Amino acid sequence: MKLNQDSTQDTIVDTGCSDASANLYQAVSCSFYDELEALATLHRICTIRYRTETGEAASIESKIINLYTANKSEFLKLQDGTEIRLDRLISVDGKPVSFTNY
């Protein structure tokens, strides 16, 4: 993996994959991350819509039990063990994901 910096945003490129564009990582906004942390702290079941690695839309209802960083990407872990990279999120509890502007 390497950090790809340009004038608009920082992205992470997985150079070990033949389709590197599929592995670009875009950070969620700080305010959206704070909302995810609040949901995790409240131990509340929420509806999470996201895209799978193949790009298909999926939805799950679960508690967020952890937020963490691995390989320069941010993830959330759900009560059932599901792990979702944050830039694959579509919405959480009906609120659309927002991304950083840099």
C-alpha cells in the first residue's frame, strides 16, 4: 500500500491488487466519525447500508462495537463480527455518509 497525495484528497492505494482503483480509501468526515463513535458508545442497534467488496448494496441491523484503523483504512466492527471499511458505508440510521474534503 502507498499513500497517494493530490491537491484534493489523500487516498490509499493497495498496490498489491491488480485493480488498484477498487482499493482507494477515502476517509469519512470527522463529524460523521464522531456520530459512529456515539452510536458505538450508546450500544444502540442501527441500520447500516454499505457496499460489499463486489460493489453490491447491502443492509444490516446491528450494534457497532468497535471503530479501528488497519492498513491505513478505517473500519467498524459489528456485534456479529462483521467488519466494514468506512468508505464502503452508504448510510447509518438513515444519515448518508460524508467524506473529508481534502
